[in-house]
Amino acid sequence: MYELVIEAWFSSAHNLREYEGACERLHGHNWKVEVHVRSETLDKLGMVMDFKTLKTRTNEVLDALDHRYLNDIPPFDKDNTTAENIARYIYAELSGRINDDMVRVSKIRVWESEKAAATYYE
């Protein structure tokens, strides 16, 4: 099995609904996103996929979140804007752009700070 990993970033504001504490108030993060993709085989060039393509597809997803108030963006207008839910959202959006017979998104890790992250995988 082969795995590629890239890191990307986006900045956004949000607040956690019904949370008893400071995070219920409007605040922001510079989120770090780790993207993991896997394949059992390599293409004719010897790659899982081109890093450039992986970065482009990831940035397409993150551009919709960057410098935005996340609570206004579906599905976060209903789902709480936790790191866990953000990781699941990025996983689903990116899977729809990347997954094929050879390559699959295997996991997304979202860091809201240098010491706190949430991971989503299936």
C-alpha cells in the first residue's frame, strides 16, 4: 500500500453552538489540514497521483472555507463547526474530487491549534 500526505491551511471564524465556554463566542483559527490518500498500485509514471493534482483538488475544497464565517456555510449552518465535523466535511468533498478505481482519500486530520487535532476516516 502506498500513501501520500500533504498539508494545507485555511483561516476562518466560527463559534460552537450550545457550548458552555469561550468557544461559544465568535473566534477564529488558522486551520492546518493533513490530507492522506492511498493506493495499492502506482500509475505508469510510478506515482499514486501527482502531488500538484492533490494540492489543487485540496485547495478547491478549502477555498470555500477560507476567510469565511463557517457557521454560514452548509452544512455548518446546521452542523456544529467542530474540528471533527470539519474533518468529515473535507473528507467527503475531497473524496468526490479524487476517489477513483486506483486512488482513495484515506484520512483527513484537521488541526485547530498546534496541540489539538481531529481525524476523520472510513
